[in-house]
Amino acid sequence: MIMLNRFFLLFILTVFVYTTNAQDPHFSQFFSSPLTLNPANTGNFTGHFRAVGNYRNQWPTFADAYTTSTLSIDGSVFKKLTPSNDKISVGLMMHSDKSGNGILKENFIALSISYAKRLDDKGRHTIITGFQGAFSKMSFDETKADFEDELTASGFTLRSSEYFLTKKLGKSSVDMSAGILYKASTTDKNLFYFGTSIYHLMKPKIGFIDKNYFIEPRINLQAGSYFPIGYFTTLHSSVQFQHQSRYNEIILGSAISYFYSTHPSNYYEFYAGLWLRNKDAIIPYIGIEWNNVRAGFSYDVNYSKTKPLSRLYQSSEFSLLYIIRGEDDVNGAQCAKF
């Protein structure tokens, strides 16, 4: 009977791992997580180098159900060897996702490269292709788990008789992703873009015990624009569609920014906006940009009528971006922020 219980526990664990990874970790501020959105976003900014950090705390009332964080750096390379109308960029991203207060963890590191080709002399039209390779490590920490035989009337107080060969089950894998992006502008004050990307081209296996479980490819379509609506104000809009296995998601919204400058090298821009995730949540957003730094905060407010406890499904998210610019860079020129 004990062996049967252990087998059943391992089977449930494997199914749990599969179902929790049927959908990739995602950000409501997808526009502030460039390398998880499209490998073609590598180097897609105005400046020399960029550093981006993201943190998402999803459903914290359920014992910190999901916490996701990323840190990435990217920039252009081989400038002297690249044609004047082109740009080669590389990026490095570290990603950490924790489920169940750290019981299940996935950490991965990804290296991306992109090639941007200007289609005209003024740089009004550009097409970018990008590729990304990743190595991931998934682990299950048995020491943080509660088992059925630990439960008493006073809570999980007994010592479990369950055991594994190791305190942590682990699984590593390699993966590939690719994407393409097109952006265009008619003046220095507007921009329109759309792109598509596909992640998990290698469909890496993730089952700890059953080797038949793997991550389905994630297809992402994204588009956005910005254009002035006043002397100091700009309207930024963006939309994202994701498809993975049986899951589909659409997020769309806009933000209005107000620009204030005391000097060309000392300026502030304030953002306020709202995004909507289909049949799930509204996402208010506020942000501030000063010189080379932009910070943003959003809060998911779930309104789904199909989830009786939707009021408990709130999530918060922070983003921080820093760009190193040179004297030849013009702030905000042909570079999408959302």
C-alpha cells in the first residue's frame, strides 16, 4: 500500500508539472519584457545597451501561487563590421519562475541574436529577425511540500512517511525560439510595428518521471504604435495575442504620456493607461521615465464571472528599464515603448 501511495503521489506530481507548464509564465506588461515577447526585440531600442528587470506576483493570497522574475541585457555589436543601414544585436536573459511558494521552480538562461535591416535611407522602415537559444532547469522541492499523511485536525503537524530518492527532483532541457518584427514611421514623432514569434520550437520534455510530457510551442502576435495627440502628450497603444496548446490570450490597451523637459538631456515623461485581458482582467498601469530610466507598475483586477473567487486572483507587477545612450542618439526616435 505504501508503494502504491508513492506511485500515485509521483503520478499526481507529474501531471501537476505538465498542467502548470501548459501555459508559459507571462507578464501583463508584455511591452516591458522584450526578450520574452519576441527574440527580434533584441537590440530594438534607441541607444547602445539596455537592461530590463521584471517581477510579477500572481495570486499572492494563495500562498504566493506564482512569482516570476526576469533580468536581461542587450545591445548592438560588431558596429564597424556591419553595413551602415543594418544592425546586429545580442542579448542575455535570466528567467525565474516559482510555483506554490517555491515548491516547483524553473530557472533558465537564454542567449538571443537579431539582425535589423533598414529598408530605406532615412530608417523609416525596418525589418528585424531574431533567434534565441535557452537552457532551463526545473526542480521540485519535496522539503517544502505537504503530504496527506501529515494532516491532522490542527493542520499539517505530523511527519510524512513519504520519501524520494533525493530531496529535489530535477529536469533540464534546451530550447530554441525565433521571431520577426517590422516597424515603420512617417515622422520622427510616430511609430507603428507588428511582429510574430514562436517559442519552444524544440518542444522540450518536462516530465520528471513520464517522458511523454513536453512544452507545446507558444505562438505570439504583437502590434503597437505611438503618435502625438498634443504638444506634450503622446498616445501609446499595444496588443498581444498568445496561443499555446488549448490556451488563447489577448491583451490590448493604451497609455497616455505627458512629456516635461527642463533641458534636452534632463526630461521626465509620465504614463497612465489601461490594458484588458480578454474575459479575465483589467490592468491599470502607471509609469514614469526620467532620462535613461523607466519604471512601471500594474495591477491585475480580475472580473471573470466564471471564477467565483475572482476577487482573490489579483496580481501585481513591476518593471524597470535602463538604457545607455550616446550623443548621437535621439530620445524616443523610432523606438516603441509599449
